Amino acid sequence: MSSVSEREDIEQEYKWELGSLFASDDDWEQAYEEAQNRLDELRAFEGRATADAGTLLELFEVHESVMRAVDNVSAYARMRRDEDTRDDEAQAMATRSQSLSSAAGSAASFIEPELQELDRDELEAMMDAEPALREYEHYIDDVLRMKPHTRSPEIESLLAELGEVTNAPGEVYQMLTNADMEFPTVEGPDGGERPITLSNFTTLQKHPDRAFRQRTYEAFYDEWDTVSNAVGTSFRKNVTKDQKLAAARNFDTAREASLAGPNIPVDVYDTLVDTVRENLDNLHRHAELKREARDLDELRMWDIYTPMVEGESPDLPYEQAREYVIEAVEPLGEAYQSRMAEGLNSRWVDVYETEGKRSGAYSSGTYDSQPYILMNYQDDVSSMFTLAHELGHSMHSELASDAQPYVYADYTIFIAEIASTVNETLLTHYLLDTVEDEQLRRHILNEYLERFRSTLFRQTMFAEFEQRAHELSAEGEALTGDRLDALYRDLKGDYYEPAVLDDRIAREWMRIPHFYYSFYVYQYSTGIAAAVALVEAIREEGDSAARRYREFLQRGSHGYPLELLGDAGVDMTDSQPIEQATDVYDQYLDEFEQLS
């Protein structure tokens, strides 16, 4: 019998308020119809987008209006589905909104090819003739940059219409893992039955009872073995999709295609992997410290998440965690801090795990809405850090939306993970500076070290796995489940050298949903490296560095990611920020040894 609550049993204050989008599903239905009917307004510009400066400006304005409407419809439907993935009506809403998004993309697909028919001088003359077009100057530059990889309007329309199909591997994976898979219960330390879920697995792996951890670990990964064919097929098809779409756009590799969007050279990816590999001795030291702290003869895979401190995480109710996070961001300025506090009091967050709710956590919302944060809060230190992480995303969206027009209010994933990790890092400093309870201090330090391990090192390992899987496929090797298991096991052995591996850990790749967002995971690693550099500057320089950071957030996507970071004081084309991050990790390992 599951101990997870049903959604209707959760008090309203702990559920997000979707009213800033739509007051009801009926209102959503009306907005859906209106947005669908407006697609013809966009199509009417096809073939004459650049007829003159006035027409181009009018097109941009209509495009913004239509896409904002589509964004609102899509966000609401997606969040309604994620509240309970068992809800057929909500699933249908999400499916319809995905179709609408694909249709909108198709309707607008002529814009970039028609812009690319002009050269820079012609577009510059248009901006001189219509000064309001200057607002779109960076966007136009970005479009022209991608000219070699943009196809004819007909092909672009087809690719846009295929969006619903090309997203299928990830959608199937999400439904399989969140709605269809049923994980077993295992005998708890007290003899009672303990349910395993996607959301609580990591928490259960931190339990002090080693035999219980082993039972949980084995039951969890044995369940993944029952769906290995389905997951292997979805992963393989996703890799094939990446490669076919890259080829369709004249890229040599899927990685090159993924990194071209945010204008990130592949050397940044390679520098990350090479630099982290050069510093794996720090990760190995962490593993050895954990073995010693837990007095283990050998570190097994069910010991990896175990805290280096005795006992479970001190109980941290959501209200306490919320206050800690608010206090921690004081170095970013009073306006930032008060805005965050106001949001937390305005039902930004859907707090607790409920039956059927999507696992994990994310920050969402649109240009026209408040931010929304999905959580599965577990009353522990880890959940507090996750709250800080997602609030970083939400505040990034708030500041960018306030400061930028719609065209620049979003931001690339490459810089998105910086804002979230800055909040985590500030929280660590605040708690270690203010908390007197030695046991809680040890748990805080352990949590930050674990986040360093799982963000800088583990995500880089994932990035290696993803890159190697794509390379194997490109070389003609079949990505069977066994081959993927072997590839993953070898990487796990390199990264966790002091630990003893078993066959079940080879299946861990199956439970990583981010593999369905092509070449996404490396940005967690670059994000923590950049975040550490930014926080170190804020702690050393104070207000001037905090101001540069806020300006970085406010710029949204008004500039290329490496340019925006450079203006904030961080050069991610160099290995230095990554090396600095590994040095900080090493310093925290020293501090933990001193506390022990």
C-alpha cells in the first residue's frame, strides 16, 4: 500500500496556482481554440515577410502575439498533466497542446528562411528605415548565423510538423517511467513494507541501514531490467532522431547540431570532459572518504548516495527550508531577495509528492505568467537544495521577463543551470556560516559535496556516455541494450574507481530522462563551474560582482551565452573555471575531514 498522498489531500497553499495562466480548464479550452485560429495570421505573411521594413515589423509583432498565446496554452496543459500523469483528460490536453506547438512552429517556419534570403546590408537598411526593428538586431544576427543549416521553407515546414513525431521517444519514455512502471515495495528496517518510487529512490539510498539500501537498490534496478527492451529502443530511436535531424540541417554530427543552437563550440564540451577526467582523483578521494566514514570494507553501488555522516538527514520541513533559502540569497541584493520571498508566498511551488505526479523537479512558466516550480519535497536537506536550485531558474525568468522583450526573455540551457547552482552555492555558504548544530552542518557539507559529485562529475560522465553512444551509432554499431550497458559500466568504473561495481549498475543509464534532451547534461557541469566562479567573485567583491550577476540574469538571451558570461566575468572557453570548481570541491573535502 503506497504512503504517498492523493493530490486532493494536499492543502491548497502547497499546490501551485495556475490561475495566472487560466482560471479553469474551460478557459484553457477557449484559449486553445483562439490560438489555433490565429495560426492563419502567421501564414498570411509567407512569401512577403521581407517585402519592406513595415511588413517585417508587423510580422514580428504578430509572431510574438501568437507564440505567447501558444506558450500559455502549452505550459498550462503540461503542468496539468504533470500534476497526475494518470489523468487521461490532462494527458489529452498535453497532447493537443503539443500538436498546437508543432503547428505553430510549422506556420512560422518560413520566417527564418525568408530572412536568410537577404544579406546583412539589406537587413541593416531595413532597420535604418524602421528603427523599431533594432530591437530584433541580435535575433536577426542569430538567424543569419544559422543560414548554412536552414533549409527551404517547404522543408522547414515539414521538419516543424514532424516535431510531434520526433519528440516521440522522449514522450514514450516519460509515460513508461512515470505512469506505467510500478516499482515494488521492500521490507524496511522495521519489518514493514516500504514503497519505492522514482522520486524517493535516492532518498531511500541514503538510509543508514545498509541491508535495506541493498534490497532497495536490487529491487529498483531489477524492475528496470523488465523494461530494458522498451527503454533501449526509445534511447536508440532518440539517437537516430538526433542524427537524422542533424544531417537534414547539414551538420556533421548530432552534437555539433545541438551545440550550434546556443553558439557553443564543441571544444567547450571536450574541454569539460578532458578537465574533469584530469581531476578524477578528487572524486576518488570523495569515494574513499565515504568508505572510511561509513566504516565499510568496500564501497558498493548501494553506498554511493550514503551520507558521510551518521543517521538520516535532519528533518527539514518545507517552511524552514524556504526561510533558509530566502536568507541565503541576501548577497544578491534586497530586491532579488524580496522578489523571491513574495513568489514563495504566492504559490509558485507545487510542493509535495502525490500519486501519479511527475517525478523530479523543474521550473516552468511563460512570459505572461508567474514562475511555477514542480517539487516532490521529502523534508530533507536534499529537497531544500532542490528548492534553492529551482528558485534560481524562476528568478532568472522573472528578471529576464521584466527587463527584456519577449524575443529575448527566454535563455539557453547553457546559462540556465548557472542561476540554479549560484543559489545552491550561496545556500551552502549561508548555512555553514550560520548553523551551529554540528550534525546539521555535517549534513549540509555532505549535501553540497554530493551535489558537486553529482553535478560536475556525474553529469560529465553522462555527457561522455551520450557522446560515445552517438559515436558508436555513427560508426554503424548497433546500440543494443547489452552494448549500452557495457558502455555505461566502463564509464562508471573509471569515475568511481575505488568502488566495487555489480551488473545492476550497468542499467543506471535507463533512469536518466535528460538523455532525451540531446546533449543537454554537459550544461549542468559547465553550469556549476561558472556558478562557483560567480559566487567566489560575489564573496570577494560584494555589490559590484552581485550587480554584474543580476545584469547577466536580466539580459536573458539578448546576447550569445559565452558573451553574456564573459561580461559577467567568466570565460567558459578556458579550463580555468572547471579547474577552480574542482579546487573548491577539494577544499570542501578538506573541511569535511576537519569536522570528522
